[in-house]
Amino acid sequence: MKTTVQGEQIHYEIARLGLLQKNIMLGNALVDMYAKCGALVKAQQVLEELPVRNVICWSSLISGYAQQGKTEEALMCFSGMQQDGFSPNAVTFLSLLKACANTGALNIGGLIHDLIDEKGLMKDNTALGNAVVNMYAKCGALVKAHEVVEEISLQTVVAWNAIITGYVVREQAQQALDCFEKMLNRGISPNAVTYICGLKACGSLRAIKKGEEFHDEISRKGLLGESILLGTALVDMYAKCGFLAKAEQVHAGLRSRDVVSWSALIGGYSQQGQGEQALKCYEQMQQERVSPNAVTMLSVLKACGSIGAADKGEQFHDEINRQGWLKTDPILGTAVVDMYVKCNALVKAQEVLQILPVQSSASWYALVAGYVEHGQAEQALNCYKSMKSNGIYPDSVTFLGLLKACGNAGAIDMGKQIHEEIDREEMFRKDIVLGNALVDMYAKCGAFGEALLVFDKLPARDVFSWSALISAYAQQDLGEQAWSCFECMQLEGISPNTVTFMSILKACGNIRDVSRGVLIHEQITTQGLLENDAALGTALVDMYVKCGDLLRAQEILEEQAVKNVASYNALIAGCIDQGNASEAMHHFEQMKYNGLSPDVITYCNILKACGSMQSAKKGEQVHHEISTHGLLETDAVLGSSLIKMYVNCGAFIKAKQVFDELPLQDVDSWNAVIMCYTQQDKAEDALSLFKKMKQKGISPDETTFVCALQACGYMGSAGLQSGEELFCEAARRGLLEGNTVLGATLIDMYVKCGVLRKAHEVLETLPTRDAVTWNALLVGYAQQGRGEQALLIFEKMQEEGYHPNAVTFSCILKACGSVRASNVGEKIHNEVAAQGLLENDVVLGTSLVDMYAKCSALCKAKKIFEGLSVQNVISWNALIAGYALQGHGDQALACFEKMQNEGISPDTVTFLCMLKSCGSIGAVDKGEQIHDEITRQGLLKNNIELGNALVDMYAKCGALTKAQQVFAQLPVRNVVSWNSLITGYAHEGQAEAALNCFEKMQQERFFPNVLTFLSILKACSTLGAADIAEDIHDEIARYQVMEYDIILGTALVDMYAKCGALLKAQNVLEGLPTKTVVPWNALIKGCAQHGQSKQAITLFKSLQSKNLSPDPVTFACILKACGSMGLVDDAYAHFTSMSAMYGIEPDLEHYNCMVDIFGRAGHLSKAVDLIQRMPSVFYSLALWSALLGACAKWGDVNVGKWAFEHAIELDKSDGAAYVLMTNIYADAGMQEDAKRIEAMRIERQKSKEYEIDGKNFHVHYRYVS
């Protein structure tokens, strides 16, 4: 610091010797000395005491005032000098211009410029010309500064630097770079200052390409070694452009690193949202013993706020207090308040604000906005009132910030109050920016009516007004309205800016309108906006991704001069959404190859890709990468994504391990691990975790309740009570208000618990209903096989004005398939096609394939499939499953081979369908090949369903030894596994093996279900083991399953009837809760089979008396009973009553019975008459054999000959017909005819053996090939 002590001593000596009177130069030197030391009063006093004054002493004093920023005093001195009769010289003007530049005194500076021009001083004085340019530039008159530069005969880098700096300071970065180019064109070489300004401009514009050019030039000229400020500017430029790795590289290479360069790097990390990395940089700075300044503290406070590190922020607050910076720096005080606000420490923020030595409107705004953003509207209003009561009234900037906060938080009530205050102050009419902010706030809150009212009242509408509306429409998924606004804006002659283009591209993406998006793309390209705007490039990539054009999106990204993380994130997310996870992984690797560091969004997306690929190995690599960067310590979202990835890969133990090791366990990570247990069928553990989470003080959110309710649903009826308790808690917390997803999950829970009535009631009572909630009920009915009710609900949904979406249509198509309602399905198909939903929705297309397949319309199913825009594994599965369901196993196998030839890899569902097909046609060889492929892929380790399907396939193919082997090797077995094996044994007639298997199943504590009992009852029937069946019956009664399952009751009746225990069968029948004709049929059939035909006829009459209508099976049974008793007339009466009384057309079995009854009774003419009246389609070998048998019995050659001719017409190789006809001729004494028929039989037998050999060869050849 300069001191006047010695100067005053010299002054005293000069005065004592009387030298001032003799030497004017000494007087000038004294004035200059005092002025330069800042003792301006003393300098002026000396000047006034001088016996002789000249221009030099006056200029020294003027320069002193200018240096101290005292423009008025400098000008007063200038006036005094002129009154003294002295003309100013170049030095005087330089000082005056500096004073004007420092204080922004443009008018006075202009007058001084005029004086300089009058004297012609600028012609030969470059420094004076530079000073004039600098004054205009600092005062913001940059056009005038340009004019002056053009007038200077000798232009220097100093003048151009002044203009470029002026543009940078006023945030006109593009003009600064243009000016830089003009300077180069004039042949003037930039210096360090020029490059510093140019780099600042590049940072503002994110113009990384230009910034890299500057970097190359600086390195080539070796300027980095000369200027630490230049190195700092490079760090700052790279940081602002988001190239933090490059910024750190430059910073590491600096010869000397001071607080400014460290602050630039820390600020870069903080601005890019990498708070943890910013704090690590700060620690490194301290290790190098570099002390922070206020700018450093601003950056670290922002970093703490971004990651919610309140404790760390408090340490910085203490350091700021120790340094006393809060007393002098209101911006730092505001930053402390803002940090606490962002960390949700609002009480602390208010405490800090109250004790700040300087309370600015910005610090109050930070607190009010914090309350708004955290949903505490009442506290925000109170705080706003306190602000005004403390004498701090919001200015336009504060109002702008508050309106932005209200818009972001949807706090429309607070926004309206601010609107009223703006109106009272009449600020709206004066400030279009405030008007635009009001439009933006209302639009973001979804109050488009109010937004349009404000918009219409704007005194002038500019691009920002229109952009606010367009942006809000785009954010609210109202793409058509956004497009209308965009067109109106252009009709008014207002050109869109970058923000407008980004918003309208988002709108095009939302409505999947690629044609309009292409038009916008062309406009952007024409205006050359993509060259320096990475954000606009990202918006284009995102638009093409949402429209499904991933190839074009990739081309845009590759064409970008500056590739950024956001563009890659958009492309990666698009690949995942379209089911192309492997392509997403490729872009992830490409992004890193291009030197870009993945951010949290990238890692979350790529973990999702690993999960969808079920690639735990790749997921572990990404996990390691995340851990290496220390991201799990600061970002709970990444932890949740990791858990979900491992869950999707089936690595449940790893998922739980990740959760236990997470440094930050928030509600999302708890939700992920609860879902993990739910998906493992560990519903009780999931609910236990839900309770534990609350005990740890973490409040469950909507997703938590969704996960917990799903767990209850998986538990079935056992989870009903817990589900209802969760329902009450969610309602008590107010979570059901407006939350249709939670409502839909609640409905789904009741559906899975088997209480569809309650699910229906919940839908009726929900405060908010939409397509999602209706869909939940529709899915429930469809999954429970109650398609008719699903169709009724669909009708009601439409009657109440709810519009079905793609999910609704998929659900209702499933219902149509379940009840074979192809007519309704076709109407849905037409509606879907009319709405154009099939073009991009492969799921809906697959649902149509599935519906037609289940309705046996396999040709239509195949046609829909072939017309799908994307044929993925799911759509192939639907077609294959259709063939399998309809028993067309061969077509299913052919479809499977074609699918593989087209490069589509089968998944678990495909293998399940194929195993079912192999089982249905007995293709055990193909089944073994599929078994080998499943084993090779290691799918049996985690998929019990596939294991069960393999057991079932081998059992249905009769390969029971192989089925037993697979069953024994299953890592986990359930009741379905046992059922497959037991059913296989029962089906193959190995009843004892089935019973042994059932006994082992119980020993291993597996509880049988309905299917188990059905199979084991069949085994008992085969053995005639009524005693064992009684034990089974007792067990069924103990489980109380028969009360709900009529099929099981019927099976019991059937089993007792087949075992001859007709009284027990009748007792079971009478005890059934639901009376249908099926169990009656079983008992009637049993009576007939055991010679109790009279009892069968009595039962038939009882059935009719109970208002039960007999079906075709009943009549088949009663006809057989009548036939065995010889009741011809009664049998014929029942036969005729079928169509006359019950509308049942007789089928082949009924005709065969009647022909047999007539034949046995000798009424051959009646038999012939009946055959001639029956449809020829019912002609069968059994029919003609029955008639031939009767003819043989009664010796009727003519009728026998007629029956024989029809029999061999159906099958020339039928040996029974030949034998019967030979006997008829022989009994009638017609030996020659008998020999002729016998010869024919022998000839046909030889021919048949040859054909069988050929067929066997053909079948063998087909399987081998």
C-alpha cells in the first residue's frame, strides 16, 4: 500500500527551503505524488497553493480522481483547469475517458470525444483512440465503439479487445466472436486478453468446436506459459461446455494453479450437477494449500445444494463466517440461504436469513421459492409478507424468480397472489418480460385459460411470449395445441428462437408426428442453428427417437459438431424403449470412446438395458464403473437402478446385497428391494420390509404402496387382510386422490385375492378414475377367464365416457379370445385399425394375433402377424401359442423353425409353447432338442415353469422315465411339477405309480390342488380302488375345495360310479353346492355301465324334475341304458325328444346307439329307415358294423350286403366288415359268396401291410431329416 509519510517529509523540506516558488516542476511532482497515493484532498490543496499552475499538475489531479472512480470530482477539476486558461492535453483526456468508462458516464464521455476530435488529437495518438473505444465499450455503446475503431488510422489489438470485452460483459457472446473474426481479417493478431474474452464467449455459447480452435492457437503460440489467466479461461470454457474431463486435463497441466483456476474447475462441476466431484476438487485445492475466495465458496455451496449435503454446507457456512465475508458480500449470503433451501433445511435457511448483515431481495426470494418448491405454500406466503414487512420489496427480477418457482412447483394459488401484486404495481404493462413470466407460470400449472387471458392482454407479444405457451403445451403432452401456437406465431411474423424450436420438437415427439418434425429440422438447418447449439441437436435426436426413427436419430448425433451426453442419453433411452438393448449398449460404448463421461441418467438407462437383456455379467461391469466413480455415495437413484437391474436379471441375492451396502437408502431403493422380494414370491418378506422401512423413519410413497399391494395380491386370499390394511393407510395419507396407478393396483390386489366383487366396488368408489383403473378390472376378469363380464365392463366404461387406450384394447381382445367372441374381437380390430393404433404398437398387434388364434381363426391370426411392422419374439409367441392351443403342433413347430431362421431368439414363453406342442403331437425327439437348448442356455436354474413344462411334455409323450429324470433334477419343485408327473402316470394307465407319486408329494409337504385331485381320482377309477378314493375324498373335504369347484365334485361322482360305488356317487352328487347336468351324466353313465339301467332311467327322470336340461352326453347315456334293457320304444322316444323338446340335434353317437338298439331288437327296417334319414356326414364304420352285426344275428342278407358296401366304401381295409359279411353269407348257405368276401379280405390285408411299411418309412425319414 502506498504511503504519504515520506512524501510529506519531503514536502515539508521543499516548503522550508522555499523551492516551490522557484521550481514549477517540483509542484507538479508533489500533486502527482499525493494523487497517486490516493490523498486527493492533499493533492488539491497543494495545487491550489502553487504560485504557478500548468496543464501537468491539473492532469495529475484529474488522473488521481479518475483512478479513484470519482468522475464528478475529475470533471470539476477539468472545468477548473479550463477556467484557469489551460487547454487539456492527451494525458488529461486519457484520465477523463478512464473516469467516464469506470462510471458509465456515456454522455460526458461523448462530449470529451468531441473535444478530442476538435483538437485532432486522435490522428497520431493511438493510446487516446484506444481510450475512446474503451470508454464507449464499457458504457455499452458498442456500435459507436466500432465506428471509432474504423476511424483510427492505426488499429491495435487493445481497441479490438475493448470492444470484444464489451460484448462478453453484456453477454452478447456471438457478437464477440464475430468481432474476433473481423479483427483477424484486419490482420491484427490476438493477444492473451483477446483469447481470454474469446474463450468466455465460447463458454457462454457452449461453442466447444470454436473453443478447441482457440486452444490449438494458444498452444501453438506458446501463450499458456505466459499467462495463468489464459489457462484459467480454458478450464472455464471446457467446464461450461460440459467437457469436464478436458477441463481437468488443462487444469492439471497448468504451470501454476491459483484460486481462480481451481474456482473455474469447481464451478464447472457444480454447474454440470456433479456436486460430489466439485467437493473432491475443493479438497484437492486445500491439499495444495490454496485458500478459497468468495467465488470458490459460491460454487461449493451450489454443489452442496445439488446433492443435499447439508452437513458439508454447514462447514462451508462456518468458514465463510470466520472469514467475515457475509458482512461485505450479500451474494454469498444469498448462496448460503439457497444451499440450506436446496437441502430442505428450510428452518435453518430462515435462521441464516434473519441474521444476515445485508438482507437482499435475492436472499428472501431464495427462501420464498424454497418453500414454494417444497410444497409449503402457507410458509411461502408468510415469508413473502415478512420480506415486505422488513422493508424489502420485490423487484422485477424477484417477481420473475418467484413466478418461475410457482410454475415449476405447480403452486398456482401463490402465483395468482403474485399476479395481483404485479397488477397493483402496474408492472405488467411496463415490463413484457414479467408478462411472459406470468404466461409461463399459468401454462406450467396447466391453467391454460388464465395463461391465454394474460397472453391476450400483453401490450406486445414477442418470441418469448409464444415460446412460453408452446413450451407448456409440449410439457403437458398437448402437441396439437403447441403446433397451432407455433403456426400462429409465424403468421404474426415472429421468428422462432432456439427455445421455440426445442419446444416444438418435443411436441412433435410427443404426438409421434415425424413429418412435422422433419419440417422443423429443415428450418433449423436452413438457419444454421445446429452448428453451435448442442441442446438443439439433442432435441432433434430426442424427437426422432420418440417417433421411432432411431436410424435418423443416430445420423443426427453423428453429424453433430459437438456431441454431448444428453444426445447419447436420448438415443440410448430410445433403443431401450424399442426393445433393442444391445444397440443401447453399443451407443454407450461409443459415447465413452468419444471421450464423453456418462452421467447418472446414462448409467440408469444402461442398467435398464442390462436388466432387459438379463445380462448380469454386463450389469456387474457397469456396477464396478459406477462404484469406481464414487457415484453411489451421492446418488440414491443409481442405487435403486442397480437393485432393479439385478432383480430383472434374476440375481436376487446380489440385489439384496447392493441394498444392504448402499450408503444412501431412500424410498426408491426400499421400493426396489420390496419389489425384489415380491417377484421372488416372497410376499411375506416384502411386507415385513415395508414395516421395517417405516420403523426406520422412511415414509412410504405411492410406489411403496403399489409394491406392497402387489405382494398381497401374490399371496392370494391369505394376503387379503394385509391388503385391506394397506388400502386404509393409503387412503388415510391421501394417496388415492388423483393417483389412478395406486387405485388400479388396489383393484388388481382384490382380483388376485379372488374377490372380484370387491375390486368392482373399489373402482366405483375411487375419487379419480381413468382408463388405467378400468383396465385393471378388465385384466382381472380376463385373467380369471370371465370374458363375458369383461365385455360387459368394457361396454360400461364406454357408456360412462371413458375412452379406451391401447392397453384397454389389449385386455378386451384377451377377453374375446377367452370366450371365443370373434365377432366382438373383429369390431375391436376395426376400431383399432381406424385409430391407426396398429402402425407402431406391436403389443396391440400381438393381442390381435392372440385373439384370432384363440378363436380358431388361425388364417386371420397369421395375416395380422405378417402385417405387423415389427415381428418380435412376443408376436411370434402369440402365433405359436395359437397353433399349440388349437392342437396344430406341426404348424407350431414349423413356425418355431421359421422364427429362428429370421434371427429371432426364442425366450421362455416360446419354449413353453413348443414343449406344449411337442406333448400334444407326441414329438418326443423335437422335445428333446428343445430340452437340450434350454439346458445349454441355463434356463432351468431359475425357471421352475420351464422345468414343469418339460416334465409335462415327456409325460404326454409317454416317456415317463425321462419325465421322472427331469423331475428329479429340478432345482425347485412345486405342486405343478408333481401334477405333471402324476397326470402323466394317470394318463398312461399307470395308476399305482400315480398313487405312489401322490404319496411322496404329501411326504415332502406339498399341498395338492384341484388338478392333483382330478388326476389321482382318475388313477383310482382305473384301478377300481374305491377304498383309496374314499381317503382322497376325505382329504378333499378337509381342504374344502369341492365347495368352489364343480369339476372336482363331478370327478368324484365319476370315480365312484366307475368303481361301482353308485350309492356313494349319488351322495356326493346330492352334496354338491352347484347343480349342473355334468355330474348327473357321470352317475347315469356309471349306472348304465354297471348294469343298473333301471336306476339310470330313474336318475334321468329326477334330473328333469330338478329343472336341469339334459345335454347330448345325458342322452347318449340314457339311450345306452334303454338299449341294455331292450326298451326300444322308450329309447326312440328319448331320441326324438332331443330335437323336439330340447333343441339338441342328434350326433354320431346318438345315431349309432339307436341303430344298435333297433338292430338288437330285430327292427332292421327301422334301422335302415333311420340311417337313410340321418345326415350322410354321420356315416361311420361303427354304424355299419353295428348294422352288420344285427344282420348276422337275424340273418338278413340284403340289408347286410347294403351295410357292407357302405362300410368298405369308407375303409376298404376294415377286416371286421369282411368277417361279418362272410358269416352272413355262410349262415345263409351262400358259400361261394362267403369265399369271395374272404378272398377280398386277405387281399386287402396284404395291401394294408405294404402301406403301413411305407408310412413307417416316411415318418422315420421326416423325423431324421
